[in-house]
Amino acid sequence: MKILIKFILLVCFLSFFPFSTVKSLPTTNLKSLARKTVLVLFPYQAGLPQHVLAGQAIQDEFDKADDLDLDLYFEYMDINRFPGEAYQQQLWGYYAAKYGDKRIDLVILCNEVILNLWLEFGHEIAPGAPVVFFDIPKEWLAGRPTLENMTGVGSFGENIYSFEERVRLAAQMGLRILRGESASAIPISVDGGNRFVFDHPLLQRYGISPRILSSGSMIKNWEYIPWEPYQMQILILGMGFFLLLLLVAYLIWINRQLRHTRLALILLNENLETQAQGRLSQLSRDSQYLDNRVSEPDRAKESLETNEERYRFLTENIKDVIWVFDLEDKSFSYVSPSVELLLGYTIDEIMAKGFDEVLALFSFSKGREDIEIKLASYLQNPASLHLDPIEEKMIRKDGALVWVETIANCHTNEETGRFQMVGVSREITARKQIEATLRKLSRAVEQSASAIMVTNKEGIIEFVNPAFEHTTGYNQQEVAGQKPSILKSGLTSSETYKNLWETISQGQVWRGELLNRKKNKDLYWEYVVISPVRDTDGQITDYVAVKDDITARKQAEATMKQYTQSLEELKERLHEQAIRDPLTGVFNRRFMMESLEREVERANREMYPLSLVMMDIDHFKSVNDVYGHLAGDQVLKDLARFLEFETRKSDIVCRYGGEEFVVLMPKISAVDARRRAESWRAEFQVFKTAYGDSLISVTISMGIAVKEDPTLTCDGLISRADLALYSAKQAGRNNTVVWQEK
């Protein structure tokens, strides 16, 4: 009960104190509260390709930051044209006056010269602002161990690493700082381990092969290769070389096969000749033996039967035709059965033929009269007569021609006393065909327009054709037994030769270009295709190299490359001359009109405002009258340079005509355009042009027109800006007027 009473009293007590309620804060636009100002300092003049690339990279990275609202200012210090200390002090004073009323949240600068100047003068412009730098040599950074409130990207790899990637990395560091990170907490990047993007011209400049780059690397700006349009011709030429190489390899293989076959045929021929001579001698000895054993009838009969069986077996089974011809009767006394296989005639048909009929079977090209004369001389003066081997075509019974080699001897039969011719005939058609093929292949290699060289497995030269002798000046005798290194010039890399030998040693075909030296010490380029030659077991026995002199082609390619480069440079110069005002260096009226049309279309498509500022130098005629036209030209140049300094990279500054200038500013509203134009007018009012001993001060009047209506044309926008400029001059000059609908 007491506990219940205490609980009720506690509830009543607390009821006198109302509980606080949680209210959600109204949502505010954080992006508008976080508007940041970024100042980018470049060391050289505007329009320099390196600055254009860097500015575009920074602009692209900052455009991706949707969570930040940024004002981005680019300043070009032109320290090469104005390196003096007085100019620097005046320039930094000008920057201090220009940005003194702005809060600079981040400074991005390029190279160590600007960084040194910033360390000296930066506190006057943006005291305490964090700094991000890029392209600072790591040696310079090593001499500065502490850089407070600074970070950035050093240059490393001797500019091989893409300049654009270094700029983008610096811009990303700046975004991290703008989002709240401390500059001192972000380490300076001087490590070359991130080299994944490379410029191809710089790789060529430093002699670095793309093949040695790490996996995943990317190469930009591949330069145009003049011979790309001729790739098909080069491919056809390469295929021709490859087919010729195959032909040479096939010829060498056929040559080896024919060499082996010919050797086998020679050995078989010698063996058959030896056998035939041996059989003939044995027949003679047996005949004499039988003559001496006439008194022994039984033994003579037995020996005669044995010898007859032996000779019959020999003559009836050998492929060669053995024959005996009686020179007195001019008829065959014996022909072996293989004559039917050779000529298609039976033994009886051949035996029935006379001497003239047998000779008629030969397709004599020459020598028949010589045979007849020798036979007639032998009959008149009997003695052993040996006829030279005869190789001629014979006509078979079916009309076909076969090559036949005939070996014969003339002697007197001691038993009958009659003159006889004993001979052996064999078919050599296959051998003749192989010899003809060899002659054709040999002529093909000898008459080839390409230089051909054959070496053994160890690289010793065995054969070169006449084209090789014509190209190099070395003949067959001079290079036989030498190595191909006799042609080395010392200007082809050892890696090329290493790759060559590794390729052909593995049985593969190598193709490449070599810079060699002739016998007369002249250098020449040759395109080489080297192929290994294998034997029947698949082992490499030789190498065949087919070479073509491409010196003229290489010279033409070098000349074409030089002409192409000159044309590109001339084209770039002509393009610049076509779009630039020759006096001030800013864009001319023609380029402005072309750009205005593009920007109007883009503004209509993306629905953003486009501002056009038209300005005119007040009382410019008085400047020309008082100081001269050269002084007036200098005023125009200074105004043009002033506008380039003060405008963004995306703005277009041009000389519209005379003393009139136009600045086209995409994505700029009327309020911002007027604010910027007023700052230009106020700053240029205090600017003085130095000419001789005089300091010239002038003022400018400006008219502004803004395109927010999609129906407004280019001419309409210019007309409105011109009317606004006229109103500014009517209001007393040195004034800025924005066109308004009346």
C-alpha cells in the first residue's frame, strides 16, 4: 500500500514538468551553403596545349562533383615572356586586388616555379588556403621535407607517365580537401607504381618498347603509321614469301630424295653391271671349261646341265634384258624373257627382227651413225670392241616411249668362230624423270629474284643463289663454309638474333627485317623468311633463308613519315592562322560566329543560359591620334591578354572588329555575366599600357545579352548585345548595360 501511494505521488510530481519534444530541422540546401572557390594557377600563356589538356582534366573531374557548388578560376602567369621580379610583384599585386574580397577554398598550381612564388606571395591572396600541386619534380620535393597544408602529385618517370593522369589525380586530391579532408593528411604522390597510362610519342622518344610495360597498361596517342593503307599489299607480299619458302623447302626435299634415289640407282647399276660382267665372264670360262672337257662326256653333260640351269634361272628372273646378237647373220641368237616386260614384244617377235629393225626401235637423237661405223670397223678388223653405254628412248609395242640404257661388248665366239655382240638393256625412265625434275627445281632456285641461302643445322652456309651474289657482292666460293654473320652490320639488336635462333631451333618459321652490310661495306635492309628443313624422321637438317632487299621501301617509308609530319604541322599552323586574329592572338570573328552557332544549339539542347558580352574601347581614336597607331595596337593586345587571363577555359574571347571584342560565356546567367563584366571594367580601368615612355590608360564600355529563350537566334543575340553596348556608350561610356525587353 505504501509503495502504491509513493508511485501515485511520483506521477503527480512529474506531471508538472512537460516533456521536451523533438522537432525536425527544416531541410536546407546544403549544396548552396557549401559554395566553394577554386583558383588554378598555370605558369605559361593561355592556349598552350599542355595547359589546355590540364585545364580540361581539372574541369572534367570537378564537373563530376555533384555534391559541391564550385567557382573555378584559371590564371595564366606567362612567366616565360615576363620573367622579371617587378612583373611578378605587379602580377601578384593584381591577383591580391582581384581575389581580395573572395574566400579561396583551394589553390591548384603547376610546377615548382609557381609553387615557390606561391610560398612567397600566396599569403597576400589566400592566407591559409590549402594547396594542391602537380608536376613538381620529386627531387625538389625531397629538399622540402615539410609543406604545411599542401599535398599533390610529383612528376616521376621522366614524363613517361601520362601528364593528364597526374593532373586528374591532383584534381581528385582537391575534391577530397573540399569535402573536408586536411591537405596535410593526404600523402604526396611521387610513386611511379601507378603507371598504367602512357603517351606513345614519349615512349618512342625514350626508346621504350610497349612490350615491356606491365600487364593492364594503356597507351594513348598512337601516332599514324604511313604504311597502314598498304597492309594488304604487305600481307600479299608476305604470303608470296611464305609460298616461295615452301617451294624452296619442297625443292630441297625433292633434291635430297632424288639424290638418295640416284645414289641407289647408281649402286644398283654398278651391282648389275658387276653381276652381268661376272655372269658373262663365268659363261666364257664355263664354255672354255666345256671345250676342254669334251673328252669327258658324262662330266661335261652334267656340268653343262648345271650351268644351263643356273644361267636360265638368272636370265629368266632378272629385270634387265640380256641378249646375244650374231653380227654376221644380223639376228638375235638369244634374248631373255624380260624383254616382253621392257618393250612389250615376245621373245619370238624380237628374235625375228633384223639389225635395222632393232635400231629403228631407238629414238636416236644422235650417235646411230657412230654405232654403225664402229660395228663395220669391227667386222673388218676383228678384235674386242666395247661400246659406250647408250641412253636413248625406245618405242614399245604399244607406241609408248621408255628410256633404256644399253651396255654391250663385241667378241668372237671361240666355239663357232662367229662375231657376236653380247649386251644388257635396262629401263631408266624413272631415273630420267627424277633427273628432269631436279634440273627444273635447280633452275627455279638459280633464277629466283629473291636471294636464297641454305645452311646446315649449325648455321654453316652450304649454298647461295645468284640473286644472293648480286645483292651482297659475295659469291658462292667466298661464303661457302662461312656463317651468315659475315653480313652483320652491328646495327641490328642482339635480341632480334636471339629471337631468330630460338624460333627456328624450335622448328618454326621466323620472319623479320635485318639491317646488314654488303661486301663493299654498304648498308642495306632486307626482309628475311627463314624456315627449317626436316628429314624423313622429322629431324632438322638444314635452314633455308629467302631474302628480299627492302632498302628502297624503308627509305620511302622514312620520307613519307617526314612528309606526313611536315603536313600535319603545316595543317595545324594554317588552322591557327584561320581562326586567330593576327594582331592580338585571340580568336577572330569567323571562329566566333562558328562557335556561337554550336553553343546556341547546345544551349537549346541542354537548356542552360548563354551570355554574350560585347565591349568597345572608349575614345580609341584619341589613343591613335595622340600616341600613334602602334600604341593603339599595343592597347588592343593588352586588352586581349587581359580578357584571356580573366575568362574561363570554356569561355570564348574574340576580336569582333576594330576596337570591339566579344566574350561568349556558356552556362552564365545575366546576373553573373554582369558581375563578371563589371569586375573586368573596374580592373582594366586601373590597368596601364606601357608604350615607350608613356603609360596609357583607357576605359571600356560593355553590352550584355543573355540567351534564355530557345527561339532566340545567333543574329538576335548579337543584335541585343550591340544595342546594349550602344546604350552603355550613350550613358557616358565606361559603363556596363544588360539588354532588357522593353
